[in-house]
Amino acid sequence: MARSAEVSVIEKALLQRQLPSGGWSFFRSEQASVETTCLAGLALGSASHGNAVSTVRFLKTSQLSDGAWPAFQGDSEGAWTTALALCALTVLDEISDASDRALRWLQGTRGKEGHWFWRWKFKTADCYVRFDPDKYGWPWISGSASWVIPTAFSVVAIKQFTVCNRTEASEKRIHLGVDMLLDRACVDGGWNSGNSVVYGVPLRPHVEATAIALLALQDERRTELTERSTAWLKVEVARIDSVSSLAWSILSLFVHQEPVEHLKARLATLVGDGRDVRNNATLAAAILALKCGEMIHPFEVLR
């Protein structure tokens, strides 16, 4: 009961920061962030039907004509946030033309190494990075290379939305994204934000990139790589005090059937009543992590 009361206080803090448009910004901006709005809508959706309706309305009015969502309301270019928006619509049970158009955009979007010229360049002329350009995922924004976090969220979004109606196109795009993540893993496990080796130097993994990549691989066959990455994350999360990193680690470790109650207790202490967590996306992720196991997991993929 005490934990539920604590979460309720934090939910109220997040709700008070909602913009008149129905969205949320990262901090105090009047321009809504699609990423923050999706996370806030998922965090508050189970608390009130009105919150879910408000989030869905915002997303449907801010969707671009090509089916994508921009990073910020009012922008004209599609971004990786399309994956988060599709996750939000799916979890909030809003299955409509907006979701279908988002799926088509995701299936047709690729990192620039998916283009024949860039594949040739990375294979023959660019020796500073090490990865297989035939295995590409999704970029942060159109026209850039594939990155770990956009790819992981896109894989999760497509898996969730097509779970009962997987087509050849969606299956192919999922497998290509999964292959890209496996190819970009760091030498000793875990994931950096992009490449695993640059100028011949192996890069260290990042906590959030690793946690989110593991979300995308939750229903894939367990391998030595995923085992090493999960083990690395468990060690790292025990010594971090970042609210955001801790929240994403909890969300990831939970779907990999690892114990998280001790991490949730530490997160609750760090968050307090939520007023000192200025970043609204971080506060929303913290709420999702604190409610982990007590609500529908927003990034769980059914097997």
C-alpha cells in the first residue's frame, strides 16, 4: 500500500506538468516532445482513462501525413519517435489507421547504410568502424545511420503491433533489426549507442543502450551474448544513481525474468515525490519502472 501511495504522488507531479496541447515537454518548454508524451501517456494511462484518451488524441493530431511522428510537435520530419508512438497506441489499445500508417513508415525506413552506396563505402573505403552494413536498423532521423536505441524501439513496436498478424514484410524487418543489434554488440557484451569498435578501439557499453537493446531481444533465442549482456547490466545497475538508467534497467531486467524489487526500492528513494526530477521523460520512465509487475509492461513482447 505504501508503494502505491508513493507512486500516486509521483503520478500527480507528472500530470501537473502536462501542456494544454495534451502533450509533455522534456522540461519547461511549451513545445511538446513526442518521446516524453508517449512515456507519460504510458505511465499515466492505467491511472485514468482520461489520461489515455488525452495521449491518443495528441498522437493522432501530431502524426505526419507519411505516417511518422516528429521528435517535437510542429516539426515536419519523421523521427525514431514513431516507434514509441506505435508502442503507446498499441498498449493503450488504440488500433486504428494511425497505427497502420506508422507500421508502413517503420517498415520502409532504414539507416543510410541500407542504401547500396553506403554499403559499398563501409565495405571498401571506411575502415574506421567495424560492422556489417548489410545488417541495418533505424536512424534517429531520416538520412542518418542506424543507431542502437531507435532500432531496439522499432523492433519492439513492430513485434507488439504485429503479434497476431505477422506478415512477410514485418517478419523480414524484425529479423534485419535484430541482426543489426547482434552485429553492433560490444566485444564483451552490452551495447554502445552505435558502433562497437571505432579506429580499432573497442567501445564500452552504455547502461541505457544495453537495457533497451535487451528489450528488443527479450523473445529471441537466449545466446551467450544476451547472457553476458544481461550479466553486465546487473553488475552496472547495482552501482549507478541515474534515475533514467536505473528505470530502463528495471524495465529490461524484468522482462528477462531477473529480480528487480531491490532496484525498485532504490529507485523510489532516488525519485522521492518526483518534484526534483526535472526531466519529464525521466520521471515517466521512473513511474513505469516503479509500477513494473503491477501493470501491463509497455515494452513487453508476447511470445
